[in-house]
Amino acid sequence: RARELGFETVACASTGNLANSVSAHAASANLHCYVFIPGDLEAAKVLGNLIYKPHVVEVEGNYDDVNRLCSEIAGEHGWAFVNINIRPYYAEGSKTLAFETVEQLGWKTPDQVVIPMASGSLLTKIWKGLHEMKYVGLIDDVRTKINGAQAEGCSPISTAFKAGRDFFKPVKPKTIAKSLAIGNPADGYYALKATAESKGAMDMVTDEEVVEGIQLLAQTEGIFAETAGGVTIGVLKKLVKQGIIKKNEVTVAYITGNGLKTQEAVIDAVGRPTRIQPSLVAFEKNFKLGKNGGGDS
Ligand SMILES: Cc1ncc(COP(=O)(O)O)c(C=O)c1O
């Protein structure tokens, strides 16, 4: 779209994942690219930009500092800023998460969804996407309850929801869920509105619960999620425990990022491989197996 509109340079402010995506698309669209990220991002997210050779600008500050700076730069340079002047095209793209869900459930909406929130945009667009499916006649009604998930160390939207407020108070983020570390969320108000309209809920989890969530998903579903996925699973677990999500309800948990990007968060929790000499004796010594190979110890 940026190319269609005649831009030669694309840019974005990002907690990491949007920057990876913008860098990759800019490379394939042959556009100049500037991505602005906070100074404390995980190594894999930084590398995931550098490989496409955009200008990677690491700002000494948090995402909210990055975002403020980008608003000023956007005023000075005629670039396509993905989450500023061409924001609608980026944000509307998130509706595909609703479309794919409905299609994969056989043209039905789920009873409940759990969505990780940073700026809150994704949540509002999934809600919008579900309603568009009804508007074009592909489904009869939208009865889905929308649930928002944040990490305790950056939970301005969930905190407001739980306090019964329709406005949030900005916070200074401190969490391992860096993808979601937006203290002043641009779409926070609308996320609160969509969740309330759907009769859904919001909650938040500690960093320990984020790691537990990542492990639970990996060890039960074989999916290695990044910290944002740990937030989603942690909050899903909490909502089930509270009886807000019932075990018989069709529930979709949106896992939005790959675990290899945030290895720092789990490195101390996963243990080490069992190292052995290349011999059967060494193997048998380390793994006391029964005759049929079961019961490793
Ligand atoms: C992995 C991941 N999931 C979810 C989100 C939520 O995005 P939003 O800002 O739309 O709430 C982000 C935002 O950066 C993200 O990186």
C-alpha cells in the first residue's frame, strides 16, 4: 500500500515484531526502511531486523519513548510510518486472525477468545473482523466473548478493566513480555470498549506465570511460543480457574509469536541436554530403561 501511495520509505515504531515484519516487507517491495525499537530488545528480534538490512534505530528508552520520537520524525519526513500515517492498513490487517478462526471452525465463531494486548489494536480488530463476517453473511451472529491478556509488569488496560474503568492510566513497563511492553497503549480505550461490549474479561499474569505458560503450551501442544504466548496461556488458565471460561466452551487462544525470538526468557527454566560419550554403555548408564524402552529416569 505504501508503494501504491507513492512512498519511497517505510518506517515504524515497534516492540520488535512489527519491525521484523516491516523490514522484511520493505526488502521485498524494494523500499527504503527505518525501524525504531527500544534499546532492551531480545537478541533474536534485533537480528530479525538486521538480516533484511533496514536502518535499525535502537532508541535509549522504552517503547513509549520510541513512539513519541517517531511522531516527531513523521512530522519532519514524508515517510510511510506503518503505525502512524498509514496505521489503518496495518491495523486492518489484523482482522485476518478473525477470518481464519471462523473459517477453520467451519464458519462458526468461537465462544471465547484470549488475545494478548500491547497497544490493544489486535483485540479491537479481531472483534471488528468477526462482525464483518456477519455483515457479509458468512456467519449468523457474533456471540464470542473477547478476553484481553497482559503481563502484570505492563497491564494498563487489564488493570483498568478489572477496576471497572473505561480509561487506562499509563505505566512504565517492567516485564519479560517485551513484545507487549507498551505503557501508553494507543487503542487501550477501544480494547476496553470491545471487551465490555462482548461481555468478556481481562486479566494479567506475573513473569513466572508467563514462563509457566510457555512451558505448558510447549509440553502439551508442541508449540513453542514467545513471551506474548506465555501471557495468553497464563491468562487463559486464570480465566478457566475463575470459571469465566468454561471447559466445554470453544475457546481460541491467539499465539502470536515464535519462542525462538525470546529465548532469554526461558533459558534458565528448561535445563540442559544429557551429555554422554558415543557408546551404548554410556547411554544405558544414563537412561535406566525397561526392556521395551519405557520409563526413562
Ligand atoms: C507477539 C505479539 N503479540 C501481540 C501483540 C499485540 O499487539 P497490539 O499492539 O495490536 O495490541 C504484539 C505487539 O507488538 C506482539 O508483538
